Amino acid sequence: MAKQDDYVRYTIRVPADLYEQIREAAGDKSVNAEIIDRLQRSFLDHWRFLDLSEAGLAALLKRLEATVSALESMTMLEARQAVDEYLREQIAKGKRASPSEVVKDILAWRAEKQK
């Protein structure tokens, strides 16, 4: 567990409806943990590597539908961690890929990591 010295206390005001959305999204986690998780993910900036055109999104949807069975074996947290780790590696390499390539690569990458 992190030490208290690893954190800075900072108070913010948020609209009540936004707070409720965060609280609901947090589920079993604390609101603070949810906010930190979302902020950290926002700095990954991995979406800039995706082709978000209509054709790109259609390809992603098609690929996601084709790989649902493989992803069903993962918990949502495992999937999020796998995607974030994979995309960090790709960003470090300066690689850009289409959404369908990203999904295909993540599944292959995950299978390799599990060996």
C-alpha cells in the first residue's frame, strides 16, 4: 500500500450529478480511487492511435463481435489492464494501428503473455 507521503491532498468541487456518476461508476471502489484511475488513464492518450472514421469503427465492431468468446474469459479489470499495457508498449514504439489491428494484436499479445 502506498504511503501517505506519496499523495498530495487537493480538494475540488464537482457538480452533484457528475459526483453521482463517478460514485456509481466506482462500484465497490472509493470515489477517490475511481477519480485517480480515470485521470491516470486519460494521460495514456492511446486513442490517438485509433482510426475513428466510420470505416475504422465498423471494422472495430466487426472484429470485436468476432472475438467476444476470447474476451469473455477475461474480467473487465483484466481486459482494461491488458489494453492499457499493450497500448503503452505500442505508444513507446510509435506504432499506429487500425482498431481491428489493435484488437487482433491485443488478443495475440495476451495469448503470448500467458505462455
